[in-house]
Amino acid sequence: MFSGTPIDYQDATLTNDGFWPDLSLKEFQEQRSIPPDIDAGTVGQALITAAGEVNSKLQSVSDSNIGSGYATAAAVPGIVIDGTNLLCGQYKKAVYALAKADLMGEFASIGRRESHPGQESADTRNGLIAEASMVIRAVKGLPRATVRMI
């Protein structure tokens, strides 16, 4: 519902590890429709935790690219849109999906049920975690699913 009140997102930068791109708290809130009335510290903690988790899962990817002479993810060749290459886009997608999944409990606590029913459901959270997992697998060069004989 339109209230006429401007949306004020927090404009803070998460400084990353040097290989992966820095992340914008404002960009995350805008792209993933994070309500601006969720405490900035809470949103920041979700973002930094998700980035740490994704960085850990993609350590072999960053090591391999650094070994191939690419100092940053942005330097890795690939398709580009608005200055963001595929690897950086995939990275942000995985981090933002995990961070939003982490914040799902906050949505219910600020009364979002009326305006976005189901937004805080377990299915939505699980979908975000699955989205992040699929992107991480793609970055690693793995198919969406793997079948192994036990």
C-alpha cells in the first residue's frame, strides 16, 4: 500500500575479502524487498553472516581463479550487465538469498502478514535456501542435483 512516505534504506558497505565483491546493504534491501523498518544492525548481521557462509563454500572457486591470475571476481571473464559480470552476479544472488532467508522471522515480527501474506512462511525460506544452493553449485561448475549410489 502506498503511504507517501519515502523509503529510507541504510546505505552501508560490507567490505569483502578482496576477491569477492563488496556488498551494499541498500542494494540488498532494494533487490530483495527487505522492509526498511527492520533494524539496520539486524539486516547487516544477516548480510555479513550469509557472505561468510558463501565465501566459505566458494573458497575453492576463489583459490582457483586467483591461481589462474584473476585477483578479483570482477576480473573473471564472462557475460556482463551494467558492469557486473556473471560470477559477481551469481555471488550476490547466493548471498542475498541466504541473508533474506535468515531475516524471514523478522518479517512476522513487524506485522507484514497483512501486506505480504505468506512472506514469512517456511516454504519461502526453504525456497531461498534452495536458490542459494543452486547458485553455489553453478559457480562450482556442478549440476543442480547430483545422484550417487550408496
